[in-house]
Amino acid sequence: MAPALSDFQPQPALQTSAAAQAAIGDGLVKEAQAFADELAAWRHDLHRMPELGNDLPQTSAYIQARLNEMDIPFSTLVDGSCVVGLVGAGAAAAQGNGVCTDEQAGTVVMLRGDMDALPVVEESGEPFASTNGCMHACGHDMHATALLGAARLLKAREAALVDANATVKLLFQPGEETFEGARAAIADGLLENPRPQAAFAMHVNSQSPLGLVLYGSPALSGVYGFRITLQGKGGHGSSPEICIDPITAGVHVHLALQELIAREVPAAKEVALTVGKFAGGQAANVIPDTCVLEGTLRGFDVELMEHLKTRIAEVVKGVATTYRTPATIETLSDVPPLVLDDDMTQASLGYVGATLPKVAFLPLFHAMASEDFALISSEIPSAYFTLGAAVTDTDEHFAQHHPKARFSDAELPLGAAAYAAVALGYIADHKE
């Protein structure tokens, strides 16, 4: 049976400054719960229209429409699929094009919600399930909706943000699942006009009860994704001696990569190398011209990861030479570990605890999954939590990325309040 929130002992009360406590107040959750039905409706709309990677035209248009309804200026990046809104001192200056200078914005904190989906055929049974062959199986529709809720809460407090000479930057990001979105947004100027002094992101957890927050650092591993193409010489399967078989070479490349981890990585290091795709040939009696392997390397030690990337190239080249199959290696993804700022993390725990007093915090967030928010956290001080979003029926608790994964709409007001509390608390503690 899955645990309930009552099964966890919350850590001692976190210290929050009087200024932050006053700025956050005690009404964020109640205010968000007052429009919980609208939050759920937004989430269901987004859930029905899952889109992939950095190509999110419908999702982006939906977010833009909601921001327009709230009179929140925004700009778009990544060919229109990334939406960046501004609330507070910089908003007036941004009315024309959605951007403003650092001087106009004052103190800036950025809240990030990703919004891309997965190429998974949905089997959740939800009445609002998607039907286009894709699915929000990781809960990014929850993130985008909670951030919209936070936008409404912050807009209602915009006068106070202006008085504090502060701006909240709202990042609705594409391409997290493909590790392309944050990099593309940064290249398009995400961290400028205005530049945030800090950033915060959350991720729902489909198997944790409502009100359970997990945190840690490094929270998630770095990832190096690669594609290996081995060039052989095809021909009839009855005459392998006049061919160069890339499948045989591919088999030995795969084995050599596994031995690389087993024999060259200290047992105490957390490293995983998986070849998840092996493609070669179309018929049983034909030797193909090429064989393609795609894989992923995960780890927390940056120096070790760089060393292993070099060794992967050396091993592939050596095996390919032995089997007379020239090899090319392409980088599919390259994201560092999600390393978070201790001060920002502790402060954010306090801000969230101030607005969600019944929450339980556990310092257990450390997993071999990866997250391109790491590209942001490596640039500016950042915090990142997971927030429980399990449905009530424990028989329906499936892991994220599963076609039957479900998430509770009851998390949405909590997530919206948590986002807003971090922004308000940070600004109160960092007035210029």
C-alpha cells in the first residue's frame, strides 16, 4: 500500500524572515483553492493537447491566451513555443514587446514550469485523456497550470511588487523531455532582459501523497545522450565473407560499453550507461549497410562524466576499427547534473512551509533521472523540489512516463501557492 502523508514526520519548522512571512501572508492557498475549478479546467485543456519537444504551437497559444486574460505582458522564444511573462516593476516597461532592462525590473526571480509531453499512447482512463498518440505522462500539464495559477496570485499583488521594485519572470518552457528547451531558450536570451537573480522550479510526483515535498542536491544526474552509426558493406546473408557486417560490430560495441562501466568506474560512483536502441537490417537473409545504436550515460561526477565521454569515443573507434566498420558518434543531449544552491534551497523550503504549513519535507530527492533546468541552475542560484500529486486510489499509482500515470487536480492550488510563495518570499528578503 502506498504511503499517506501521515506516514511521514515533517522536519522541524523552517526559519523564515518576518519580512518574507509578511509578504507571503497566510491566504495564498485559500485564494488558489477559490479558483481550483478553473485550474482543473486549464489543466484538462492542456492535457488534451499534448505536444512534443520544442514544437508546442497549441500549448503556447493557450498559455498566451490565459496571460492576456490576466493582463500579463509576455514575450516568446524558441520559435514561439516558449512563453515568458513578467509581473511587477518590469511589466509596465514590457507592455510593448514583453522585455525590459535589468534597471527597470529591479530584483528579479524566475519561476519555471515546463509544458511538453511524451510520445506515449495514453491509457489513464481519465475523461480528459489525450487521443493524439502523445500524453502528459510526466505531469508537465500540471506544472504549466500551477504556474498560471501563481501568475494570477502574483498579478493580484502586483502593486506590492512594484513598491518593492521587483519583478517575477514566468517561464513556460518547451523541450524538457528532449533536453532541448532550456538550452534553446537561453540561446534566445531567456536569462537577459531582465536577468533573474534566482530561479525556482517544481516537479509533481505521481506516487507521492499530496503535501509531501522532496528535495536534495545534487538532485538529478547529468545526461549524455549519443548515437553511434557503424558503416558496413551490405549483401546477401549467405555470403558474409564478402560483406562487412555492422550488426556484428554493433553487438561488440554494446558489450564493450557495458564493460567500460563494469571495469573502469569505481563501484562507489553512481553511473549508468544504457543502450536503449539497436537498429540494423530489415530482413533475416540480408546483411545491412549500417547499424545504429543510441544510448544514454548518467552520472553525478562531472569530471568522471567527461572522462567517460572520451572513453566511449575511444572504445567505439577501437571496436569499429577491429570489425572494419567506420563509426560516427553524434551527441543527442548533454546536460549537467542538477546542482542546486544551498541558500536558495533552504530559503525556498521556508517560503513553501510558510504557505503550506501542513507539508512534510524530506531530503531524499536524489535520482538518476535528468532535467534541463540544470542548465539554468548552473547559471543562477536555484532551488527545485518535487511535490506529491498522487491520486487517492492507491491502485492507480503508476510511475511517471507510464501510459496509465495519473495526477491529482488537488495538487494544483498547492503548486500555485508554492510558486507564488517562493517569489514573494525571495523578493521580500532581497529588496534593493
